[in-house]
Amino acid sequence: MPESTPALSSVRDLRSGEGASARPFASLLVLRKRTVRTASNGNPYLGVELGDKTGSVGCTVFSDSPAYEALKDAEEGAVVRVEGRTETYQGRLSPKLTKASVVPAAELAGADVVANLVETAPEDGEALWREFLGFAEALALPELRATVRNVMDDVGEAFRTAPAASVMHHAYRHGLLEHTVHMARAARALLPLYPEVDPDLAMAGILLHDCGKAVEYEGTLAARRGRRGILQGHVILGYQLARKAALKARLDADRTERLEHVILSHQGKLEWGAAVLAATPEAVFVSKVDELDAKMGMVQRALRTAPEGEEFTERVLGLDMPLFVKPPQA
Amino acid sequence: MPESTPALSSVRDLRSGEGASARPFASLLVLRKRTVRTASNGNPYLGVELGDKTGSVGCTVFSDSPAYEALKDAEEGAVVRVEGRTETYQGRLSPKLTKASVVPAAELAGADVVANLVETAPEDGEALWREFLGFAEALALPELRATVRNVMDDVGEAFRTAPAASVMHHAYRHGLLEHTVHMARAARALLPLYPEVDPDLAMAGILLHDCGKAVEYEGTLAARRGRRGILQGHVILGYQLARKAALKARLDADRTERLEHVILSHQGKLEWGAAVLAATPEAVFVSKVDELDAKMGMVQRALRTAPEGEEFTERVLGLDMPLFVKPPQA
Amino acid sequence: MPESTPALSSVRDLRSGEGASARPFASLLVLRKRTVRTASNGNPYLGVELGDKTGSVGCTVFSDSPAYEALKDAEEGAVVRVEGRTETYQGRLSPKLTKASVVPAAELAGADVVANLVETAPEDGEALWREFLGFAEALALPELRATVRNVMDDVGEAFRTAPAASVMHHAYRHGLLEHTVHMARAARALLPLYPEVDPDLAMAGILLHDCGKAVEYEGTLAARRGRRGILQGHVILGYQLARKAALKARLDADRTERLEHVILSHQGKLEWGAAVLAATPEAVFVSKVDELDAKMGMVQRALRTAPEGEEFTERVLGLDMPLFVKPPQA
Amino acid sequence: MPESTPALSSVRDLRSGEGASARPFASLLVLRKRTVRTASNGNPYLGVELGDKTGSVGCTVFSDSPAYEALKDAEEGAVVRVEGRTETYQGRLSPKLTKASVVPAAELAGADVVANLVETAPEDGEALWREFLGFAEALALPELRATVRNVMDDVGEAFRTAPAASVMHHAYRHGLLEHTVHMARAARALLPLYPEVDPDLAMAGILLHDCGKAVEYEGTLAARRGRRGILQGHVILGYQLARKAALKARLDADRTERLEHVILSHQGKLEWGAAVLAATPEAVFVSKVDELDAKMGMVQRALRTAPEGEEFTERVLGLDMPLFVKPPQA
Amino acid sequence: MPESTPALSSVRDLRSGEGASARPFASLLVLRKRTVRTASNGNPYLGVELGDKTGSVGCTVFSDSPAYEALKDAEEGAVVRVEGRTETYQGRLSPKLTKASVVPAAELAGADVVANLVETAPEDGEALWREFLGFAEALALPELRATVRNVMDDVGEAFRTAPAASVMHHAYRHGLLEHTVHMARAARALLPLYPEVDPDLAMAGILLHDCGKAVEYEGTLAARRGRRGILQGHVILGYQLARKAALKARLDADRTERLEHVILSHQGKLEWGAAVLAATPEAVFVSKVDELDAKMGMVQRALRTAPEGEEFTERVLGLDMPLFVKPPQA
Amino acid sequence: MPESTPALSSVRDLRSGEGASARPFASLLVLRKRTVRTASNGNPYLGVELGDKTGSVGCTVFSDSPAYEALKDAEEGAVVRVEGRTETYQGRLSPKLTKASVVPAAELAGADVVANLVETAPEDGEALWREFLGFAEALALPELRATVRNVMDDVGEAFRTAPAASVMHHAYRHGLLEHTVHMARAARALLPLYPEVDPDLAMAGILLHDCGKAVEYEGTLAARRGRRGILQGHVILGYQLARKAALKARLDADRTERLEHVILSHQGKLEWGAAVLAATPEAVFVSKVDELDAKMGMVQRALRTAPEGEEFTERVLGLDMPLFVKPPQA
């Protein structure tokens, strides 16, 4: 293989040769972190972290490296094409970059590229979005429909791709949308069994309960909490989005307050970030369906990523246990 | 009204005249507690607590009272017919009994009587039981069907009437059956949405998860933990019942262990009494459906017993909040 | 003393004769709670709780009592003039009411009356309010001044009389105003020592941090959480008040977000009700000054109410200790 | 029985007739609490709590009662001889006192009297004290022997009669001595099995670990924490006693510090009041033997006071469970 | 030293030269973990972790290494003889293997080999086992003797070598047996002091309290929780073993339930894994003796492994403190 | 640059070239840790950790290194002059030492040297000390003045340079003095607002509250807890220092006990190390001012060390949040 045109390697590919002798590679990766440092000789150099959905790797780029110029001005979250040599000694990967260029946003349109760069929900993003809209349209009260629509006019773009969490559950691209739709499906199935719960309010509450996360997490290729995420948190951001949307939709004051309460209380416990504890049938219902689907989401992801041939996964964060992945015998 | 034949008064009736002048009454009540004490003159006397589904009241019965003989030999949990005078001073009820007789078990067959003595699930006990059996018959695997059937052959009688808890949720006659059927309904609605959960195992796990409570709580008209309830707890008792039943049903070892695991872990947290944490998709699912229905059961009961005309109930145990009982405006 | 015109007795006066023989009394009290019940004869009667700043007492009013008509239509929180007899047996006070009439709001204008009905801050309410306004006027940035002014235009009336808490600290009339002014004084003294804290933002944050309590607690003569208090809590209510006021005052977006963050985080810990943890120098400062003054407020109140001649108070709620009230020897 | 010379009744005797008609009595009781109050007519009256080892009872003494003079000047903790009538209505005892006199300390010398007034360790106090001294004399190092002796010269009198706790374990007269001797017995049995523990230091640590309680609890007939108990706590008080005693005994600095560490850490956990966590073999050993004997002391007391004929006690404070008191069948 | 026949090096030996230049070595080690990975060129390679009682080291084995064939089929837990070069750069050991072969189980019979591979209890395993049997034979009741014997017939082989825990206390070969025998010795010494504890039941409870760990931990050269250990936990496994054994031994139902209760409750707290809290004198006693010996076991191990010449160890897991290892001066 | 006379490099300088090729260096560093190990050939070698205020680096020194002799006998905490080569591969610094010599204490007198070796309070140590003495002299009561002076005669030397904590707040040279002076400034500003607090006692309590840390932490160039620090903790050590000093100053017993109580309770919560909870106005005040200044100290240090150009720091230990470091816009 000529060194100038290697096939694109994932981070897992690069790591898979850890301990082997150095070899050339080319990759398309996200610039996850970039820090400028100064060497003792006064020259600047970069510490960068590059990654895709299979992992991350750090490397050092000195000012005399041909990759230096492109990377020193790149923004965190940018997609870069890099070439270099793997330079793995003692099983620790430390690639030396020989080339780097930022890929223009326009060229990233193809879902394939992004799909390789970040972990993505297993269900199709488009289909999930249509299903979400369907749930919104099925709301009986026009003002509630309009409220949900108004929020989506506001943050729908980010809502469709954001993760549902940074580490715990549905922590991947489209994860927020997927988790919301899964909760809506569960609620549709359960609502006939709990007639004391107002179905319209509960469903609108579910569709909007986490909408603040569309603001909390910044960047499409990372799940970093931005300024508003840190200073207010998704519960308050979602409450504010819903309040503004309800006002605009002329939702009556009684239902507006109930909907706000569902959002303010959905985290279930104060120490988990709820602003108040649930005090309406709808709020109790939504917080419990949220907890159910969050846990099942952890189960689903653990099953997807389980090492083949093993009975148990490693300890699953949030379950505090390894998960038994072998299905019951036929 | 001639003093000899008053209509039967509930405890709420007796209390409703607190502060008023003494008046005659007759009641049918459960003997909830009975203690023999000795007065300083050496004579024995009784402290008794009598109650029905509307409340409890304590009174003292001296050895020269015509009610003494009947009550001194009555068992706690017995139903007694009493007559007397209300004797309320300063708003504190202290009835003086003039007559008492234990009602033979045979005469209690009528559901009406029992219905007044203890709080009972709002749904019909018979219908709930048929529905429970229907869920059991719908299990696909014959050995799982037989396992559930074997447990019910063993403790079904008690299972049908036991409460689901002594104070927290579904804490009333048929409460355990009601809670179990409600969970089964919820699971039937949810299982298509979580295909990684084995439906047969999850449903059998739900039908049996609390079966140990049929042994834990003693007495049909009270919810007192008996010796086995204290020394083992319902989780272990249920595990043992299911294990014996599965063995007899020749359920394969793999599924037996998974079913046991669902029961051992259903309490969700070690400090709530789980013997282990959930580590299979079925166990995570059942523990979360249990939590959902337990909380919704608290909501339902708070709604049923809410004082008319109020917006909020008092603080609901288990929700740690007052519940907003007024439905959204039409 | 002729029975028809006794001097007005406080609840403490009524109790001071507990165990003594019944005697006539007249009192001016707040109707703290009123419940309609039905006696077994079908007649309604009332359970009422009456109180002033020295305590509470419950009594029963039957439908044939001359006090019945006036009380059955009175609102909770109303001030009533009552007459009756103390009727204390066995040391337990159970007054029998013979007369009752609601005092019109107009007649309550005199501060003296209210001062006897509810516990009031030891400092003068008017002076505290002027001092509060002075702190507001001293803010350097006109938009911050306007923001504080706007909030007070909105809820200032309630803000001036509300308690700072229902049980823990500054739990009395004007308590919220007093606690806020005390914090402002402390901040004015401390700000020169912590130059990294923006003094204008910190001071505005202090003036508004608890403004949501003016909405949370309903009624001027009680500290009952109302509907909005239960469904949103004072942190969110205050955040919303400040946000609206800042918008109207055209406060820049940067400072608006920082001010909101101070309010959202001032409770210090999530489990104490903070919506987010403090992440700016101002927010850390305000939350710690709040905690300091809240604890010192408990100390001050315990000292005021300590029984004379004792070295220690009973265990002080919030300190979890008795307080040593004897000052160091001269 | 002539009313003037009734036999002495215990509080349990008085209560045993609750609900019966009033009758004369005479009792020898401890004045546990005495509060001066003022009736609305300006006359003072007393609220007093009287008790013995079988319980407590409160009563009100008006200034025209013949018992008033004697009680108004009596100190809390005094032993009083009272006469009166039981006056029990509605099952609530409210004795009316007709005579009262304080019993001079000199007349209390007889162990019998005190034995009836407060709960006392089941083992003989004299024998326990001799055994304690025997353990002290058996210490190998003369300076450790002298250290223990010095502490006892200082507080031995109080140490012999103090309770080991106010509510949890060994909470009765001689309880501290009994608990200490029981721990010493256990240590003597265990030390040969744990050779890494210095037996002399561990035993001296046990003999002194709770000596601060002799100062913490004030009064011989009550277990009230005094000023030093509140401001310093028994751990610090014991540390200080042992430090002073070791200095006087010229114990070497190394052992003095180790002995102090055993006392500072014996409570096991910081939140239980330990000043530091155990960090020497001796300190770990003593804290665990303390915990073992404290729990077994709760078991022993629960067995002693269990109602006859019951399988289980009520929930035991500190065990958080009812105790199964029926021994295994022969 | 010729490279082909080096003396066997322990992991500590290999590490001791960290930072030195590469040198040949030969070792006998346990294959603790083995993962197959694929390099980017499509070739498989192995990541393996090798260890003995002195530590662990990871290395990478490529498919062209002469050690590849032997290791790719070896089971985790196998003992392997390896040769290679230390290849330590920058203080991080990364041995390159040049030879590897699995040692047949037959050749491992010699206790010496195993003794070097895993940490082992300091007391002789054979002697501990004889002492355990002696305690069992000394039980007074034949049915209890038979119960213990039956459990040992079932799992005695694993019981003799299992560790008592994976990390906390007695976490080494024979650790379970050692801890059990130490508890039995402590109980024998203490039982005469606590006559309310049935000595036979307590001693049988101690001998069996942790027997479930013989099933929980799989593999003789590792302490990995197996399927049953994860899904049920040692408390339930031990309860089940004892129940079956007691049934077979025809132990009376009363004692069977008490023995089961000791096992179910011995962990002391629900959050530590107890299935119920202790509610019999025997159960309280066993749980406290367990805690005492577990802590003292941590002390003993910390003393054994303390670096020479230091006053204190590093922080000891489970004590949360460094341990002061210097004995008191003579 | 000739290799023999390089300019002195800090650890940050050495690290700044990580990933670059090896180069010669010379540094003045603290020997933070030194361990003697034995290589497999039986030769000893050293593992050492060297550091200054910019960080730490580990390296291995073999017995044939010219640096070996000087380092093997050096004490931890010594200042050493070293030369060598950076030897950074793969971004991990592993310097090879070619020369080493211990710098005599006498030569360290210059504040400059020490200032580079350990992080130091931003305020001048001398000025802080004069301010501390000024606060002490301003105490009104001569005996309190003398008490503070006596403690400083005892441990003042260490007090002036010790850190206030090992990791959390003011964790740097002079940190304890700085924190104490900051608290005194805050108290001087606040005391007029809280007249119930005795100003003399509160100020003396502040000046001495942490004096035990001067004993707890050993060594001037490190913050290691020594023997007394581990076995007693700074709360007890400070209590003991103050007690001795007060006795010598003939402070009255009442104030001595109150001053001791301030020290014993200043940590605020038992689980944070308080020996008792605050029960005097002074103790409540001091514990809250301590908490305020400790948190503000974390804020100040996070601001000082924040990376330039960032809006937020990393998560700040003790705040549990990133800190927003950008000041409000002008």
C-alpha cells in the first residue's frame, strides 16, 4: 500500500495495532479538544484529541509539523482529515501527524460521514422525527399541539440530533429524539390503564420534558454543556422554552402551569436535578415513564455493545451491575 | 331511637360527634389489638383497639363490664359486635362498652360485612382474580404456566386478599392482587416496545414478584408481619415459593434462575430490600414497572380519599408532596 | 370581673390556666384552620384551630352553638373575636365558644392588632423596607436598579410581610424582608474583601434571591404554600419574576443570565432545592452569605424565645443542638 | 384501706387503673422536671413530671394545693414522697396531689429505694466495680495501671452509677460500669486470638473509653447532658481525663498518644461522634468490641423487658427490628 | 546467564528493573485475562494479562509471535510458562514474549507452585480445615452437625480454597476458610459471656454464614463472580445450601428457620447485602463477630504487607485510614 | 547552550517539551518521595518524585547513576539540584538524571527559591503575619490576647507557612495564615451586624480555629499529615494547644470552655470532622464564616489558575461545578 493513499482508518483500527511497529495511516476524525502550549524553547505546540465513534486518541503537534497550521486555527468539533504514522511503542498509541486539513461543513452533508464519526441511535433519525411529529399532531387540544410545535420551531434542529445525556443513557446522536419517542410509545400504551392521568397533558409533557437538552448540549459532534447548560441546566431551559411556547400558543394558564410542572419535576428527585417534586398525576406518571425508559435504554445499549461470546457485560454505569446478555435458551 | 336497637355506626360516625354529649351506639368492628393489664387492686382489665375501614378507636374494658368476658378470649383480628355509649369529652372519643360478642367466621361470608371492616381495592376482587388467572394462562411456555399455577395452589387463598404493603401503596384488602394485575396490564402494553425483554419470563416474574407477601402478612383483617415475614421477608419467601413451584413444574434450570433473579431483585435497591440488583433485561423491566405502578397506586388512592372541594391533599407518604387533585379545566 | 366584658386573652393566657377550673374569656385570634364535619345525627359541626403569636388551640363548634354561624362562613386566615369558657380538664385546654364574629379587614389596619396575632420581626417593618429600598437605589447600574424596582412593583406588597420560611429561619411576619436586609448588610460589609465578586450583581442577587417566597406563601396571617408555591417552588418563581423584570428593565443578556443563576443556585445544594449549583463568584458568595444569615437568624430567634434563667434552650431545629444562651461572664 | 396510710404505688401501679374511678395513693418518686407557669389570674402554678423505674406521669400543682410549697423549691432530680388521688378520666392519668415532701439525701442511702426509682443494671453494682478494679490491677504496665487509677480517683464516683447512654444501650443506673466490664470480659477472651493487638493498651483503652460519660451526664437520678457534655461531648471529655491521668502517671508519650487515640476513635464513625477514625490495631479492636457489646446489650435489655407470652418484642431502637424472644425449642 | 535458562522471575522481579534496559526472563504466571483483537491489517493479535501473587502485567502478542499459538487457546485462569525480554522503557514494563506454554493441571499439584501464583492465607490450609471440622464436630445437636457436614459434602472443596472477598478482607486463597475459623475461635471465646445466645445455633451459623461464597466465586486461581454469584449473590446461595442441607439432616423447622435467618442477615445492613436485618440474639451476635473479624483481618493483612521501616501504611481500604504499624515501644 | 550550564527549568518547562526530542536540563526541585527498590539482579535502585510549584515528575535512578549517592540518603522534603536529559518519548516525560546534590537548608533562606518550589499564597507572607498579630493585639480582654500569643509562641513558626488544607482550599504555602487573616477580616466586618456574638471570643476563636494544622501537617515543603495529625487530627490538636495556652494565660474557665467549643465545632458537621456541633452564638458564627471563606478561597484560586481565554474552568473540587471566570461585560 503506497503511503500517500491509505484507506481511512478508524480509531479502533489505529489502536488495533497497538504494540506493533509504526505504520502509515489516514483518517477522518473529529477534533474533540485542542490546547495551545508553549515549549521551554518558547515555541508553541498543540495538544489535540481526535476521535470518532470507535474511540479517541491524543497526540502532540509541534510547530514545525506540516499539520500544525491547519490544526492551530481549527475549532473544537471540526472534522479533520489527517495523515501520519501510528508510532505505537509499548502498546500506547501516539500517532505522529504529517498532514491535516479541516473538512468544510458542506462536505459533511452525507450522513455516512457523520455516522462514522459519532455514535448514532440505532433507529433511523428521519423516521423517529416523523413519529415525534405524529405524536404531536395527535394531541387533542389545539393549543397543546401549537405549544409543542412552537418549541420545535425554536430548537427542533438541535433537538433532532442531540444526545439524551452525556454519559448515562441514550448518550449518542439522535439519542434525545429516540428516548423521547420511546417514552411517547410507552405512554400511548400505558395511558388507557391510568385514567386519572390527563392523556393530552402527559403526552405533551413527554414530548417536551427534555427539550432543554437541545440547548444544554452544544455542538453537533460533541456533547459539551455550553454556558447556558452550566448556568441554568436543561430543566430550567426546557421550562423556559415550554413557557414561551405555551404563551404564544395561548394555552390556558391552568394547563400551562401543569405542563411547566411536568418539566420542572421530571428528574424525579431533587438531588437528580428536579426543581420540584412531582405533585400532579401527570408529573408522577411522566417521571416514572422517564425512569423506565432511561434504564431500558441502558440495557439496550449494553446489549448492542456487548462483547460477542460473553455471558455478561462489564458493570453497566447506571445499573451498577454487569448485564446478563445471553437470552434464555430456546 | 330506643337505646337497645341503634343502627350500626362506623368509627367515622362515632368520631363525627366528638365533643358532643354522650349517646348510645352499636357497631360491627375488628378487634385490632387486645392487651390484658392488671389494675392496682389486682383486678385484670383490657385495653382494646377496635376499628373498621373508616378508622380506629381505643377503649378500656374493666372486669366488671358486661363486655369483658367476650373480649378477653377473643383473638386479635376477630370481628366483634359491640354496644355502648360514646362518652366523648373534650373532643376525645372514649366509648364505654356495655355489650360485646364475637361474630362467628361463618356469618362473615357476606362480602358486605368485610367490605365495611377493612379498606378494599376499588376493583372487584373476583374479577381481578379471573384476570390474574388469564394472564397466567396466556404464558406461552407450559412450564412457566405450571410454575405460576403451583405457587397459587400453595398460597393463592392468601394472595387474593392480602394488601400489597402495610402503609405505602395498595395497602388494603385485595391490594396485592390489584397491584399485580395492574402491573401485568402495564407489562402487556409495554412488552412489544422492549423486544430485548423475554415476554414470558417478564410476565411470569410480574405475576409472582410479590407472592411472598401472601406469607409475610398474617391475618385476613390485618396486615401484621408474622414470624416468617420478620425472619425472612417477602423477597426471600417469594423466591422460595417460586423455586419450589418451578422445580415441581420442571421448568428448565436456566429460566428458573432467571425467574428467581427477577423476584430477588424486584425491590430495585438493596436498601429497599432487594437481595441483589437487577442484572437481566427482564429484571430491570419488572423492577421499573413495579415502581411505576406503586407510585401510580399512591396517586389513585390519594385521589379516592381526597377531601372534597380541596385543590391539594395533605402530603402523600411516598410522594413527599401534597397531590394536586383538581383535574385540568374542561 | 363581670363575665360579659373580660379583657382580651392571648393563647398563652388561656393555656396558663390549664388544669385550673373553667373561666370566661374573650380573645382576638386568627382562624388558622376550619373543617366542616358531620355528626352521626346528620348535623354538621366545625373543627377549628385558632391562634395568635403565642400559640394555637383547637375547639369544636356544634351547630347549636351561638358561634356556629359566624365561623362556618369565615375564611381561613380571617381574624375573629371570640368569647367563651376555658373548659380545661386534666391540663388539656378545650375552650367552649359562646360568641364569635369576623373582624373586618378595615379594622385590622392598626399594626398593634396584627402584631399580637402573628410573630413579627423584632426590627420595625417600615424601617427595614426603607433600608431595602436604599440598598436597591445604591446599585450602580441603572438597569439593575430598575430590575429590582420592577420586581417590587410586582410583588413588593407581599414581599414586605412574608416570612422567610415556614419553620426553619426568620419564620415570622416581615421575616423575609428582615433576612434580605440582613444579608444585604452583611454583603455590604464583605464585598470589599472579595474583589472577584461583582458587587452590583451580588447585591441585586441578594435583594431578589428569595423574592419568589412572596408568591410561594399565601395569606398575610399564615405561611401556607399556595398552588404556585407547591407546583413551582420559590426558586423558580423568583427566577421567573427576576427574568421578567430584567427584560422590562432592558438589563443586558449577560447580566440577566448571571442574575438568574444567582437565584437558581442560592439554596446551595440540589437536595435543598437549588435548581443548579453555583458556578459564578457572585453565586457562590450569595449562597454562603444566605447560609450564614439563616443560621444566625436561628440563633437570634432562639435567644429571643429562650426561657428565662436557663443556660440552654431546647434543641434548636436547624442547629441540631440546644443553644447556650448565657453570655460570657463580665 | 384508710386513705391516710396507703402502701407505696409505682407509676405502673398508678397507670394500671387508668380508666377506673379515682382512688387515693402514696408514692416515692423522682422529680424529673419542674416548670413554673403563671395562670391568667396572675397566680403561679407548677407543671411537674414525676417518675420511677416503671414510668413517668405529669401533673399540675396549683398554688393553693398543699403540695405546692414543697415542690416549688425542690430541685429536679430530687426524690419526693407524694400523696393524692389518681383522677383518671378517659384512660389518661392525671393525679391530683394532696401532700408532698422532699426526701433528704441521707434517707436515700438504702439501695432499695433507689433501686425502685431508676432502672438499674441487672448485675450487682458492687461486684461490677470490684471486677472493674480487678481488670485495672491486671494491667502489666505499672504506668497504665496508674493511669486508670488516676481517672477513677477523679470521676470514679460518677462512673460507677452513670448510664452508658441516654436512650440506646445500657441506658440505666450502673449501665456504664456494666457495659465497660462486659467489654473487658469480651476483650480478655478475644485478645489471645488477635496477637497484633497490644493487650495492655487495648484493655486500658476499654476501661477508659467511655469515662467521659461520667462527666457528660449530670445528676444521679437522671441522664441529662450538662454544660460540659453539650459543649464538648464525652469523647473529648474522656480524652482529656485520660490525658491528665497519663501525664500524672508518667506514662510514656508513645503509649499516651495511642491510648488517647483509642478514646478519640472508639465511636467508630465520624457521624457517630468519633473525633478521628481508628488507625491502630488497638483502636480498631476496641471500636469493634464496643459495637458488639452495645448491640448485645440492646438484645439483653429487650429480652428482660419483653412482654410475657409474645414471640416478638416491639421494634427495638438500634436494631431497627422486633426481636424474636422465644428460645429455640428443646 | 545464558538467555535460554534464566531463573523464574516473579512480576515484582520484572517490575523491579523498570526503567533499566531490556533483559531476558522466564516466569510461571496465571493467565488472568485474554482478549482477541484484530489489527488494521486484518491479522488477529492478543491482549493478555499475566500475574502472580506479586502483581500483574499486560502485554500484546502478535500473530507472528512464537507465543501466539499457545496463548490463543489457553483458558483464563490457566498457568503458563513464558519466556521473553522485559522491554521496559520510561519505567513502564511491556514484556515481549518469545515462548509460552500452558502448564498441565497435573503438574500444578505441588503446593509450592500455587503458593507463588496467588496470595494465600498465612495459616496452613490443611490445619485450618481440620480445625473447621473440629468446630463442626463439637456442635451438640446431631442434626446441626449433619447440616454443616452436608453443606461441606456439597461445596467443601471450593470452600477450602475460596477467598473471603474479592477486594476487602481475607481476599486471598484459603481466605474464606481462615475467616470462618477465626470467627469460630472468637465465638467460642465469647459465647460464655452472652448466655442469651444459643451456642449451637450461633456456631453453626458462623460455620455456614459465608458458604455461598464457595459458589459465588468461580475459578481456583481467580476471584471472579460467576453467573450464580451475579444473579443471586452469596447470601442467597448460602441460604439455599443451608436449607437443603438442613432438610436432608432432618433439622427441626424452628432451628432451620433460625439458621437461615442468621445467614440471611449476617451482612449487617441491607445496603451491604443483607436480605433482612438481624432479629434473633444469634443473628445479632454472628453479624457483629463477622464485622469484628473482617476489620481485624484487614488490620492483619495491612501489617503483613506494610513496607518495612515505615510508621504508617498507605490508606487501608475498609478502614479509610492509614494503619499505624509500629508497635508500642518496649 | 553548553550542556554543563543550562538555565534552571521548572517542571512545567520540562513538560512543555513533551513529545519533543530529549534535551539537557538543570533544575532546583523538592524531593517529594523517595523509595528504595531492588532490581532482579539484586542491585538497589531508587524511584523518586521531584517537583516544584508547577508540577511533579517521577524518575528512576539506578545504582550506577552519578545521581544515586546523593539521592539515596536525602530526606523527603529536601531541595535538590539536579541535571540530566529530558528523555521524553510518546509525550511522557521520564528524565534521566546525571547529577544531583542536596541544597543545604542555609542556602534556602532566600524567599525566591522557596517561592519557586511550592505554590504560595498570592498575598505577602510577612504582611499577612503582621496583620494576624494586629488582630490578636486588638482583642479587648488581656487574657485572650495572651492565649493567642501563647499558641503562637508554641507553633507560630509552622503556622506561618502551613497550607490550610492538603487539597481542598488554600492548599499552598502560607495558605493557613492567609485563610485565617481573611476570616478575621470578614469577622471584623460582620461582627457589628450580629451583636449577639461576643466579638472578642469570636475573633480569638477565628485566630486559633485551625492552629492544630500547624502540627497536623509536617514538613515545610510538603503537606503530609504526620503521626499526630493522623492519630488525633487538627481539631483535637488545636483544642489541646488552645487549652494549654488559655491555662497559662489564666483565661477564666467560662471563656476557656467557650473558646475550646469554637475550635471543637468549627468544622460544621460531624462527618466533616467536627468533634461536636456548634452550640454557642460564637461557634455558629465562626463555623459559617469559615465555610464562606473556604469556598471563596476555592473561587479565588480557580480564577488565578484558570486557562487564559476560556469562559469556564474545569470542574472545581469543592464546588462540584466548573467556574465561570469571565467577568460581566463592562
